[in-house]
Amino acid sequence: MVENAPYEIVRRIESLEIRIYPSLILAKVEDFEDNNAFGLLFNYISGNNTSQKKISMTAPVITSEKIPMTAPVISEESYMAFIMPSSYDLSKIPKPKNKKIKIEIQPEKKLAVLRFSGRTNYKKTNKKFKQLLDLVKNNNFKTKGNPFLMRYNSPFAPGFIRRNEVAIEII
């Protein structure tokens, strides 16, 4: 069974969940296409690290998405990140051999999250981003950064059982 990132639901508004995520350790790759980024991160957790230690897969896999938004554009950054298992602290995380993989601590965050199922694609994800941003705006939340996609299942899982979420940090 894959470990999921812990969170606490503090409020529900229609299909929107407001969650608090604790500080998490991420293995992150920036400025790569999804398949390439996933491959680099998967190799890292499969033992391509200085300790040659396998690291358990966790969920969700987090990716930024480029979405058509009105100005200003806050960030052009594209990334994919794996959450490290809760059994690790920063001193115990194996160091990546590949310099493109960065280990970083994500501080505690409050997120507005919208869940959906099925396979993700550009059109569907952007529709969900718009729905998320409309719900956030209509409920007078202030946001920080750009929305992102969280995928919980293997790429081989059938679409009808896939769990996906779009989220944005709120303050």
C-alpha cells in the first residue's frame, strides 16, 4: 500500500476542501516534461542515490501545470515532486546522484483542493483549475502561487479508479 501525504480537512464548501498539510520533504525536478521528470524521480527512489537505497513510493505525485491565465503570470516554473515517506527526516534522506533532483522542505500549507477522477489531460485539468479558482474566488479566499495537480495512482491504473486533485495555496 502506498503512503499518502497526511492532511487535515478544516472546512468543506460544496466540492471544495480546505486542508492543512504539515511540513513535507520533497524530491523535486524542475523544467522537464512529465515523463522525463517522473523517470528521474523514479530512478532516484529506486536506488539511484548515494546510499543506493530504495525509497517507498508515496502519493500524490505533484506537478505544476501551465494554464492560460490572465496577467500577471506569477511563475513560469514547471516541476514534478515526489513526497518522501514520513519515516524520513532531512538527515536520513539519501542524496540524489543526479544534480537535477533537489531535496527540499515544503513548509506547512493551507490548500483549497478539488478532487476528480479519470485520466488527466491538458483540457480536463484546465477545466478543473478554472472550477477550483472560481470556487476560491467566490468564497473570498486569497491565493498564493499557482494551482497544481496532484495524482494518486500509477499511470497503469484504469481511469475510472484514478484519484486526482487540483489545489492552490490559500492564505
